[in-house]
Amino acid sequence: MHIFSRRRSTAVGAIILTAVLLAGCGRASDSASTDVTIDDSPATGTLEVWIGGAEGETFASFVDAFEAENPDVTVNVTQIAEEDFDSKLTTAIASGTVPDVVRLYSQTESTMLATGAFAAVPDGLVDESDFFSSMWDTGVVDGTVYSLPWDIYTQVLYYRADLAEAAGVTAPTTWDEAKTFYAALQSAGATWGAGVSVGYDQYSAQDLYAYVLQNGGDFISDDESEWTINSDANVEALEYWGSLITDGYASADGPGFLDTTSWFSQGTTGSTIIGPWFQGWLTTANSEDWTADNVATATLPAGSAGSVATLGGGKVAVLKDAANTDAAWKLVKWIEQEDTQLDWYSAASDLPSLTSAWDDPLIADNDLLNAVREELPTAVPVPQVSTWSQVGAIIGEQMERVARGQATAQEALDAAQSQAEAIGVGSE
């Protein structure tokens, strides 16, 4: 099950950024080589794997299947709190004592790859055409692939279908319709028609990024050379996001990320924008029948530039200083098999990054995933520069000022722009 703390402080981002700068802004391909051959013999030896959050706990038993296929290998899985994962890995890289395999978060992948600590993916290990291209591309630095897609998601609109039916409304398709929809859910009994991200961190910034893209804006220039955070389109997007709170459709104080299930189940919120793991959370908290009777999904309401979602997920990578490189790549290859990815979806509710796996009935017959399937081809990752972790946290902090009436959207994004310019984009 996908569980994130949703709190990553600017201080943590600064620590990671410092490590990246000490590594020379991490043009990782300078020392890259893909002339590694991985044969079909069983993996042997000991493997150290680091995974953040609940996925770490799940993978510790999940990997038993790999050990059964490779009886002479032992896989040690270290579960690390999600909010500590990047800082601990950065510290390990700096000390030269690293795990063999890690699961990177797509939101901070560019920052981590910029350390230059990751091995290039061996030629022929997998076929690029088997994956969603947008997720594949985030692992490429200067033409060399350093990480591979493991799981993938976009955020969609989950809403209480029973309340919508009682109010006589259907899922909104535009920003204007969304407010009418949220009001209708409240008239049918929801305390708040919408649940918005109140972590006020880089994950909140990722949520705002979707509104920015829907309004024709962007946080960064097309060539990723400069921040464009306070553009007119972006200010309009933040004004709209803030109006969901100031107009009474959402609360500035909740739900916290881990409270979304209880608030939604109780009808405190009538809808929320969240990833596809939410279905599993709701079923666990209630029942399959409850979810089937009360829950529906839809693509994100469109702004002036259309409906655009942000892309997220997990990436698998091997460290250059790994002690057991051969077994590490064999584990990666096993993770990238269709059967393994479908089993991982069953175990962890993380959707496969292999396009073929989406045709399996396990996914194809799940109506709540239709919106995700529709959004994936056009979903956009967060800015792929090494300083995004820190800049995203700053944007999230400024969003709180807007939510609490302490600043206008223009003032908030002007402040974020100024700080982002001081930080830069991490380019050479």
C-alpha cells in the first residue's frame, strides 16, 4: 500500500542539494558505462535493498519469490521512513557505503541522480518500448539511463458517488463545473465538497503543478534553465486553488494525507484528488462492497489548457559502488517482468509501469482505474532538475500563506520565485 508522510522540509532539501553540489552538480553520464553483460544464470551472494515507506515492509516478504528462483542469493531489505529516505541515501553516498538497489521517488529522482552515484542501466536489460515513455524519460541524464520505471500513477478525482447521485450531479469536466460539483456534494451531506493537499510541502507543490499545467503555465522554462514560478498563468492557478478554501469548498486544515481515508469514508470530504492507491485504502477501511457502491473516479477537471495530471511513481536503480552489481541487475530485471509487476500491484497497490500489464483483467476490469489509464499518456512529471526538492518545498510553504489569507497568490509566488532564483536549477 502506498503511504507517504507528505512532509519533506526545506532543511532536508538543502542537505540533499549541498550533497549534489559537492558532487559537481551530478552530470552522471561523465563516468557512465553500459558495457555490462547480465547473463541468465541465477543470482548469488547477498543483496542490500533500500525502500522507503510501506513499500519497504511489503517488499521484504514479496522478494521471497526472487530468492526462491535464486536459492543462492540472500536479499536484505531495509525499510526507511519516506521522509528520511533521500537524506539517508545521500549520507550513504557521501560516505561511500551504499546499498545495492534502491527504489527512488519520482518527485526527487532528478535530485538523487544528480549526485552521480548511480550505475548506468546495462544495454539490453529491458526494452524501452515496453514502458510508458514519460516515466522512462525521467531516468535519463544526458542520454544515459540510470533508473527504470517500477510503478506509476497519476492523481485523479475520487468522489462519493452516492452523494453525487443524491445531489443529481455528474463528475465535473472543467474548473467552473468543479465548484458547482463540490457545492452539490455539500448539499448532499459532505462537510467539505473537496479535500485539498494541506501538507504545504513539495507534494502540495506537485498538486498545484497540475493546476498550473491545466492553465497553460509551468514552473520552469522549456529548456529548464530558469524558474518561471510567478508567471501570470501560475498566479491564476494558485488563485483558483486558494479559492477552493476561501470560498468554502475545502478546509485549510485537513485532511492530512493519512486522514484522507477516514474523512472521505465519513463524508467529511465529498471528493479528493489522490493517487490510485486510494481504492485499496478505502476497501481496507470499509469493504469491497462499500467501495463499489460509494466511490467513483474521473479525470481532473480542465482549465483553459485542458485536463493535465502530474506523473508519479517509483523508480528502481543500482548504485555505482554496489557490492553485488550482477545480482542487483538480476533483481531489477525480475522486478521489470510483467508477472512480477502484476503481483506487486496485488501486494502493494502500485500500478505497473509496463504498458502490457494494463491489459491484464486485474487492471483492465477495474473501472476505478479508467481515469488513470486515460490520463497517463499526457501526464507530466515535476520539473526534472536537481533543485526541485528544495524549490517544491518552498512553493508548498507559500501555498499555506495563501490558504490562510496571509498573502495573495501574486505575493506568494513572487516570494517563491525570488528564493528559487537564489537556489537555481542545478545546471552546470
